[in-house]
Amino acid sequence: MNDSALFSYSEKLAYLRGACLDSALVRTDLAVLAVMLDFANRQTRECFPSITTIVRESKVPKTTVIRAIKRLEAARWITTSKRQGAATEYQLTGAIDGTGSAHGTGATWNATGATRVLRTGPVDGAKVVPWTEPEQKKKKNRKKQQVIASRPAERFAEFYAGYPKKESKPAAEKAWKRHKLDSEADAVIADVKARLATGGPWSGLDRQFIPLPATYLNGRRWEDEWASGSRPAGKHVGAIPREQGSEQEIEAANRAELARFGLEVNP
């Protein structure tokens, strides 16, 4: 046999690559197949590793190794032959034309054994059938896409940019995430704008009287009931309204109030 037909390292690598593209195999199957390839004869493509050896080299549990061998054989990447009083013989057949999994990518070899070909699709005689994604994988991908599509955009930055009091940002961001407020961002941001608008409770208000953003979020203050125009523009919290009477009338009213408590103001 000439060197071009030998099962060289590069051919083994191509063989393993073809198996990786087979949707009928799982990761542990590939680990077991890699051990077999490591022990494979370059001319016959046969190997005789014991189950113990495969377990040790692949780091895969014994029961999983046994299941992997059955899947590899069902997918036609190997054939097994039990020998009396000796280790089982494994023949690597997935590289022979017309074999390879009927559910994934068949790796084929031409008649002379000199050229490697990877077919994308199961082999049905001489016809190559386009590969289709397994239904289970389709459902998983659809579910993942739905989760991504339903995931709200990060709106905290928008809220914080419009909040009048720029303090304790980390605490505010933590509160935003804890309460999962992306879904309520529109209501929260609208409430802040309304409070700052003319006639709102924060209109013209000193910043010290405005709650910290984290306090506002943890208290769900956007759900408070307050009427627009409840505080006229230019009036501050705690402001004392000026009396409209004359000085004499104000003084008389003060004296009357003090008299109620038995106090008297000397003229």
C-alpha cells in the first residue's frame, strides 16, 4: 500500500471533523472516537483499545463510553467485532464511500483511497441529500430567539439621565435591576418628567428635598397619587404665606392669639 492511501494524522483529523458535523453524535461520542483514532492502525484502520483504556484516555465514565460506542456504530462511523479471549476490535468505517451517519454529515473516501471528501448531507446511494436541522435543535433555537427578542433594552441610563438628583448611582442601578424595571421604564421616566414640569411637586424645588434615585425606585414613587398643579409655580415647600391685612390688623390678631394663652405683650 502506498503512502497516499495510509490513514495519516491529517486523514484522522479530517475523519474526526466529519464526525463533529454529524448531528447524531454528542460530545462524549466524539471523545471516544478520538481515542479510537489515536489507536487506529494506519493501514487497516482497525484498533483494539479496551473499555478501561477508552475510559482512561477519554475521561468519560464507563457506562457513557458503552453508550457512545453503540451510537457510533448506529451512525456507521465504526463497526465492532468481538474476539474470543481478546479485546473488541473496532473498525473505523466512516471514511469509506457510502458510509457515515444517515442523519448528519457523511465523510467519504474515493475509490483509490487517496482523496478525502466531506459531504454536507446524508448519503443516499450516490445522491447527496441536503442536511436539515433536527426538530429538537430547531425548537431550542426558536426558544433562544424568543428569549432574546423578549429581553427588554437597558433603560436605566435613560432614567438616570433625566433624574434631577445625581447621587448614589450604583445603589439606584441595583434597585432598578432588582425590581426589573425595564418593563416599567416608560411609566417611571414619564413620572419623573411630570414631577419636574411646571405645577409638579418637584418644580422649582431645592434638590435636597428630592429623594435619592434609589429611594424613589425602591419606594415605587411613580405609583404615588398627586395632582398636577397642586403646588403653584414659584411656591416652595415650607414657605409661609404672607398676610394680606394691615400692620395694625396683624398686630391685633397676634395680641388676641397670645391672650388665649394668658400672655400679654407690653406696648
